[in-house]
Amino acid sequence: MRRLMIPVDVSPAQGTPRSLRWLDVATGRPRSARVARVLDDWDYAGRWWEGEVRRHYLLLETDAGTTLEVFREGNDWCLSRLSD
């Protein structure tokens, strides 16, 4: 899986994601994906003693067979890893 750590628009913003949109860092073009299923989800508390913010991670499979790892930190979503 490639590490990206880029902002991603998730729809719907609350609940289980159904679609994602982000800017491809290699081409500069927008990309999108429809979520076929959630493979896994987990919480990461981080270094709470240093004030690190809690993240909720989701491992997603798209309808094209791509695996994406996204996380939510507060109200913001991030595409952390992608495997095509």
C-alpha cells in the first residue's frame, strides 16, 4: 500500500462512507471511488499523554477492487494509504 496522508472528501460525512473524492498527488487530477464494503475499522488513541488527537480508521474496498485506508480526526477525513 502506498502512503499518501492527503485530505479526502467522504460522503456521507457521518456514518459509513459510500464514496470518496481526492486529488491525485502524482497527476494533480481529481479521483473518486465508490465504497463496496468496509473490511475493518479501529480506533487509534495515539500518544494521548502528549495531547495527540484520537483517530478512527477504516479499511475500505472499492467497487473497482482498490483497498483504501482512511481516518477521521475531528471533522476532517484523510486518505492515509491506497493499494490499486
